Amino acid sequence: MSRARLRWIGVLALSGALTTGCSNPNAYSDGMAYTEGAAVHAENADALLAYEHSVGVQLDGAMIVPRLQAIQAACRDARFGACTLIEAQQSAGDRPSARAVLRMAPAGIEPMIALAGEGGEAGERSTRAEDLAVVVRDNATEQDRLTKEMARLQAFEARRDLSVADMIALSERIAATEAQIEAARRDGAQHRRRIDTQLLTVQLRARDGEQGRSEIAMAFREFGGTLATGTAWTIRATAFLFPLAIVGVALFALLRALWRRRRRG
């Protein structure tokens, strides 16, 4: 079979795959690559929402680091269900703070928030949801299209009358399609993960009064350095302006002398 004929057949196969894929945009059959046993139900809108929560908690400064460690331990031990620690950071000093980002099973969100806020004061809290229905549908359609295209390409590959050039071109096309299928499956798995779990960001801060006292104490500690810096800048400014002051005084004296001479004349 000539290269031109093979390309023509390939175009027909691809067109057929595209027509099949577009004719049923809601297909979720063999293209889905989500976690084993999971399925998307159109009647359950919540299953297509990716939730993200953010909560702020004010604690005594000495409690912040231990509380961050407790959150990490609870996530590591899956105390409230499946949990993955994405980020954890802390800042010590006069204004300590900490931050933890977790991906958790939905049932564990509230218990983890309660653990974070134990003995503290709850601050701001926000929840947002991103609707992934469209991207999930498009991903399923793309996987279905690519799977059918792969089946057609493999059917051509089984022919025994292909030339070497045709076989090379067909192998390249099959490899490219396999890569596209794998990428679509990874995207689908990520979508499913975002739907099945929820993102929680916990921000731990020192209490407002404690922060105010820390800032006052810091200002007293920095008094000497601030005074030295201000004195140095004053000296520099004086040295910079001193020549200008001399020129100004001389100019003023000259103008005054000229004015007096004019009055006498």
C-alpha cells in the first residue's frame, strides 16, 4: 500500500473518530481513567465540584508550632481519613505564624479545622467550589475519541501488505496517539482527585493583642539602631546642605548691600 493511500485511509479513520466523539459529547464509557470503581453520575452535581477551604486561627504564640505539628501528625496518621500534606511552613520570632495546606477526604475537613482551632480564636473562613463538569465531559470525550482512533490504527497495523515506509509512518502515529491517551488519562485522574478530595489551607497566627505587644517590644529593642540611623542621616543632610547655606547667606548679604547703596544714591 502506498504512502498516499495510507494517509488517505488515516484521514478517513480520524474523521470517523472525530465524528463519533462529537456525536456523543456526554460519553463517559471506555474513555474514563479515574480511580478504579469510581463513576460520574450526572444527577449528582456535587460529584463534579472541586472544593477549597481556607481558615485562619489566632493562638498564643507558644502554641503555634506545636499546633502545626499536631496538624501534620493528624494528616500523616490519617486520623480524620485520607490526607496528603501539600505544604507546611512556619515563622518564628516576635510574630510567629504557621501555614499548612492539606488535601483531605471531605469528611475530615471539619474535624481538622476543629483541631487547628482548639484553644484559639477562629478568624476568617472561606469556601469556594470550582465546577469541573465541562472539563470532565471534555476529557471523557477526548479519551473516547483517542481510544477509537487507536483501535483503527492498530487495525491498519495488522495488515500484511504495508510497505516499510507505511509501517514507519503508522508506528509514529500510534506512538503519538498513545502519548495523547496517557496525557488525557492523567488529566482525568487529576480531575477525579480534585472532586473526590478537598483542599484545606490553615493559617495560624498570634493573637492580635500579642502581636501589638511584640511590635512595641520590637520598637524598644530597635530604638538604639533607629536613633543611630536617624543621627547618621541628619549629619549627612547637614553636610550636604551646609555649602548651600553658605552660598545663600553670601547671596543675601550681597543683595542687601546693593539695596542699601541704591537707597543712599
